[in-house]
Amino acid sequence: MDKDAVIERLKKELNLPNFKGRLEEKDYTEEDYQKIKKDLDDYFENYVRNVEN
């Protein structure tokens, strides 16, 4: 999938309608996508949620 497809999928799956990620122009595999998704989720848990509490 291309960069735009990855961004659209992240918006839907992570419920981030205004997400504007900066990704490299390349074809992404499902494995690439899952790593990006996990990294975003980890970032949220470690840096955003901790501030909220």
C-alpha cells in the first residue's frame, strides 16, 4: 500500500480523523504498517496518556 493508504487506514483504525503523518513515499507491506501502528500506539501510551494521568 502507498503512503496515503497507510495514513487513511491509521485514521480509521486508531480513530484519529485529523492524523497527518509524515511518511516516506514508498510501498508499505502489512508488516511495515503494523510496526507504524504499534509505534504510534506506544508513543500515545508512553507520552500522551502519562501526561493525562
